[in-house]
Amino acid sequence: MNAQQIADGTWAHLWTPGGWGQTNTGLIVDDGAASMVIDTVWDTGRADAIASENRSLTRRSPVTDVVNTHSDGDHWWGNDTVPSDARIITSAASLHAMKEETPPSGVHLFASLGALAGRLPGPVGATGTYMDRVRGGATFPRTSPRLPNHTFDVTERIDVGTRAVQLRYLGPAHTAGDLIAHVPDVGVVFSGDLLFIGSTPILWHGPLSNWIDALDHLLALDAAVYVPGHGPLCGADEIRAVREYWTWVDDAGRRHFDAGVEYAYAARNMMQSRDFQPYQAWGSPERLVLTMSTLYRLWKGEPAAPPTLLRRARAFADAGALLRTMESR
Ligand SMILES: [Zn+2]
């Protein structure tokens, strides 16, 4: 693995192809002054490798700030690998959500049981197999990682030496706390999971309209390069494709909801429609069923719910069952 320089004093650690847990991270350096790290990954081996590469890139410019783009563990469970005197920043909504997340040890136990249960037929086996797929062979930290110690509500400008980094909260959308980091001097935006490129985005929280607005905000920034949370570097065309996916899911999903079709069946039906063709090559297409469970909840007028382990497990059961029917077709 090598850090890829994407602009002057700006690096990305891209983890291809960008599936479950394969999170991209970033580094912004003002040479001779200071540096900022964007996101830390949950796999301990990968987190250590990134930290050691960052140490060699920041020898003259110590890491003063770390940003976590949101509360999913694959974006902050490596926080113990950044210098202990660095400030860790996230949105207030994201910090709140992090405190509600199941700690890595709990997810580890759950995923390990899932791996065993995966050998069973039926829904228990489907859930187990799917949870094991989500962990993707990662080794989680043994203890709960350091939480951020600095938050902001909507926007905050952080000075990394003489370079300005503009943080902006654009959630709730993918999760409660989604934020982006815009580096205007080089035209780079780190979008967190508001962008999945080449794999299917997941709506855990919503509302979906906020996500579409966030994509419009990303486009309006007119950056030279966008670093997605997962997948390769991208530009405006790829962002528009994500926007089209969400517009389609919103329309087609709502039609199924209004017709009283159960959400997992609706997801399967949508994936078999002609309109799905532009998105069928994206990784993990079955994530549509996770999104549909969130959308149905919101359309019923229920409040957005945090993606607790129980809720994720239920959604993973649906996704696992959907995959088994797709693979046996
Ligand atoms: Zn992620």
C-alpha cells in the first residue's frame, strides 16, 4: 500500500475496490508546519500501516488535527494510531452517534458468531454469512478507540499551518453526523460516505432529501478531485450518477411503499427492473434492501433510528437472504 499524492501537500490512502470496511483516508500537509489526517480505518493492521506511512510524510510537519467524517466504525476505530496529542474533530451529531455505537469488541463477537452461524441453512445462516462479509476479514481493535475531543455544529475552518480546511456538516443523511472536508487551495474534497463510487451507497439514517442536497453541495464546490469514503477518486460525473441512483430509489421505492409492497420484496423487484441497469455493476447491489428498510421507516412517519447492532443485524438478514436468492437464480 502506498499513499497516493493527489495534489500539492495532499495525499489519499485509497483502498480498492472500496467494499465493506475498505475505507479511504487522507492526509493534508503544510510542509514544515502542521498536518491533518482525514479518517482512520477499523482494521488494526491497515491502520498501523497508514499511520507509519503518515509518520514518514509528516516528519517536518506534525499531525495536529484529525477529522472523523462520521460515526461508522470503519472511519474512526483506528483513532488510537494517530499521535496522542493531536486534536480529533467531528460534527456534534457524529460524536453523539459514536457514543451510541456498539464498541469494536461487541461487533467482533457478533461477527464471529455470525461466521459460525453462516454454515446454517435459512435466515440465521444468511445473516451470519452476510455479517462475516461486512467484516471482510478485518481485525478490530481490542479496546474502544479514542473519541473526538472537538466538535462543531455546522461549519468550522481549521488552519493546518497556513492552509485552510473548511469542514461542513451536511447530515443527517448516510448517518446522523456526515461531514465533508474541503481543501480550497488545491480543489480537493474529502466527502466521507456521502460518496460511494463503484459500490452501492447505503442510507442508514436519512432523510434521503438531505443526501441529495449534500450531493448538490459537493457539485457546487466544483472541486478538481473528490475523495469518496469508498472507491476510486472521482469528479462531477460520478457524483451525478450517485444522485441519479438516489432519485430513482426515492421514486421507485415510494411507488412500492404506496402500493403496500413489503420492503424486501420491493427491493428485489426494483433490482429486476430495467431502470436498475445503470447501477447493477456497482458492488454490493443488495444494499438496496438496507436502504429500503430505512426509507419505509421514514415514510411511515417513524423517527430516524441510529443503526444499532440489532437494526443492522436485521437489515443484514434481509440482505443475506436477498443475496442467496440472487445467487441461486
Ligand atoms: Zn464507510
